[in-house]
Amino acid sequence: MQVVNYTEFRRSMKAKLDQVSDDGDTVIINRSENKNVVLISLREYNSLKETLHLLSSEKNRNRLISAIERADRDEYETHNLIED
């Protein structure tokens, strides 16, 4: 994660955008009057939105947590794929 001020971000905008999109880096841009901005890639944004959606329902959240706990205890089944 990088923190830069607005002037530095403007001066090196292409490089910062490339770092975010190519390397998955996060850039925090400090602006006056506490109007700071976080710059993340669209891929990262979509991932965060999906995670929030999956965890938004208590029932789904509990099912996911339970599945992770079972996997951690090696309690899972394997199945062969059905071929046509």
C-alpha cells in the first residue's frame, strides 16, 4: 500500500495506475480537507463486492464458515465428474 499526496499522484498518475492495475497495489491519495481517496483495481473492487454480498446474509455467512471449518478438519467428500 502506498500513500501519496494529490500533487505526487498527479505527477506520476500513469505509473500509479499501472501499479494498481498490474500489481494489485493499493494507493491512498491524501487530499486537503480530509477528502482522501483509495485507489484499487476493478478486479479488487469486484472481489470486495462479491465478498460483501456472500457475507451479507447471516444464513449464507454461517454456511460458509461451517464449510471452512469442515475443510480445515479434512471433512470433505470427493466426487468424480459426470461425463456425457
